[in-house]
Amino acid sequence: QVQLVESGGGLVQAGGSLRLSCAASGSIFSISTMGWYRQAPGKQRELVATIMSGGSTNYADSVKGRFTISRDNYRNTVYLQMSSLKPEDTAVYYCNVRLVGYNYNYWGQGTQVTVSS
């Protein structure tokens, strides 16, 4: 089993910044894709950003130019640097990990990000 522990959420004013972290532990052989998703009240969970083992990244249009995803393969950790935050970024953010050779998603516990106007 793989466990994901998230940290870094909080309350910030519009225009501020936050940095989320997600550390993976447990039965890890090799991590393929790592990413971040978010879910606002009453809405479906949506993709925010992903990063492949080779370093290629993908972002939702709504966060391009403001968010940056990165990973530390030695520590099995993925980060999300969020800048120029907007009230519409308010949501619970979930870390996601996929292992090489396994079509299964592991999820973190979620961390609340609230952006005030």
C-alpha cells in the first residue's frame, strides 16, 4: 500500500501564495505520474496539474502561469507552488500518485486552500 501525506494548505488573501507538499511512503517501487486535483463545494474534482517521471508537466488552463508543479524523486514528494491566488482557487486540494506498471490511483487526504477577496 502507498500512503500520501499532504501539507501546506491554509487561508490567504487574493494575490497571495501558498506551497503545497505531498510525500509518498509505503510499498513504492517506482512512481510514474504525480499530480494535484481540487474539488470545490458542490463541484466535481478537477485536474490542476500533473508531472511525469521525466519532468514533463501539464496544467489546467485556469492555473497556467500562476501555479508550478515540481517533484523530488529521491524523497517521493510532489509540490505545488501557487501564486497570484484568486477566490475561485478555493477548494480542497488532493495529491495523486500512479505507480509504474499499475493502472491505479493513490490519493492524499486533502488539504484546504481558502482564498479571501
